[in-house]
Amino acid sequence: MPATPPASVELAVVERNGFIESRHYGVAVVLAPDGSEKLTLGEATASFLPRSSMKPLQALACLSAGADLAEERLAIAMASHCGTERHVETARGILQSAGLTEDDLGCPAAWPSDTAARDELVRDHGSPSPLRMNCSGKHAAMLLTCVANGWSTADYLDPQHPLQVHIREVLERLVGERMTTTAIDGCGAPVYAMSLIGLARAIQRIATSSERSPFALHRSAGTLVRAVKEHPWTIDGPGRPDTVVIERLGVFSKMGAEGVQVMTAPDGTTVALKMLDGSNRAGHAVALRLLERVGALTPAAVADTLALLPLTVSGGGHEVGGIRSAV
């Protein structure tokens, strides 16, 4: 069953002039480097949809099925990017390597979420496009995987397509749970319900994998993580939360829609959380504070990073409060 308010705890608050204006309740779990549960807040075994926090698992599944991806093209396969020209060209490069075009993408057209990129597109009389959609890298990687295996591309988003069947099998292996509930994500790809503890374990397995592992899946996971850490701009965008956290702290970080956040610190400590109200505005702050709380990140490093995130509450054009972790 999905998590409900009685199974959750207060994870964050919004303060305005010292007054608590809003409260975010949710569920969180922290895994120690050895995979044991170090801290659990709320019911971490309740099912939820991980949304884009599932992208590292999907990207790894594409690699394991033979997708020829490396560096920026590999990193953008698990991105929720902001649609800059650099993001567009990277995703387009994946399609071109498969002999495909933007018309083959199954994700909807979108405007860039990056303000400067959107303004430039408007000035050039441009229009929304699938390549600007934040999941275009994932979709391009899926299409490349289909071409590599001789699978059809027109129906690659069908849950029964060989690609999606393979992805589901890899997810079950990493999460350690059967995927019994299938929904359709905002980009049109299947998304599967799982427990928060299951997602945390899967992310930790990926984030702590070595490229020198004797197991092919772990070697691919290690390559994926290295690509993300070497090219953090791909995952979100310049100055945006996931990119800032990766650049500043060397963590493996991925936000998902509807209040989902996962992070793995350099020592392997992993946090996963879900805000029950679906808000993403406090996820990074809570995840970072939880990693600090268990000793995986230093207070100074976390404070410096939080100062760069959009956590300010304004009033009359001035800072009058902020969004902060309650844990």
C-alpha cells in the first residue's frame, strides 16, 4: 500500500519571518555503506512511484542490453535535463549514432526549463520539441538499445516491448522486488511501483559499483557513475540542484518528480526519500542533512552547498525566510 500520513514524519518546513508557513511530511531511509538500515523515518516498505529517480536503473538496463554509450551520452541517459543547447546536441548525437532522428522520440514536446535557453528559443521564433523535454536523453538511449538489438522502435514505450521487459527484469534484480504495478511516467515510459528501501538498495548498488568488478552489470554501473560525476551538467543543468550537489560534494544524486530524491555519498551511505505532498523543493536539503546526520558528509560542506540551492523565501523582493530540513 502507498505511504499514508500516519506512516510519515515531518521532513521539512518553510519559514517566513520566523513563522512556520508550511510543513512537508514524508518517508526517508538511510543505508550504511554495508547496506544495513542506519536510519528510517516513516514506513520505508510502503510502495510508491520513483519517477525519474528510477532513471539510473533504466540507463544501466540499456547498457546491459548492448547500448554503446559513454561519457556525456551515457550520463544524459539518466538525466532530467533543463533543455539547453548542449543537452539537445548530446541527445541528438545518440539518435544520430542509431540512424534515427528527433521524430523517433516518444516523449512529448516541451520548452526548455532553463530560463536562458527558453528565452533564446522564443527570440529565435522556436517552438517546443521532444529533444528539449527533460527525458529526451533517456528516450534516445532506449531507442539506441532497440537498434542495437534489432527491436522495433515505433512501439518502444509499450510495457510489453522487449526493451521494457528487459528493463523491468533489471529493475527487479537491483531492487530485489517484483514489479507488480505499472504506470506511465510523464514522458510516456513505464514506471514501476516499489518500496523506498528497495529503491535505496538499488541506487546504492549502482553508486558503489566498480568498473573493475568481475560482474558485467557492476562494471557497467561503475562506468555510469563515473560518467555522471565527470559530466554533472548533463544530469540537471548549470546551477541546478542535482548538478550543484554532484559538483560540490561528489555524491551521486537524482531527483524524481512528486517529491522523490536519492543520493549516495562518496563513502557509499545512501539516502532515499519521498515527500507525500509531491513537492520537490525541500528534497535536496533533507537528503543532505540526513547524510550529514549520519556522518557521511561534513556540516561545513553541507552548509556551503545548501547556500547555493534555491531555498530562499522572499517577501517584497527581500529574503525573509527559507526552506529547511526538519530532521
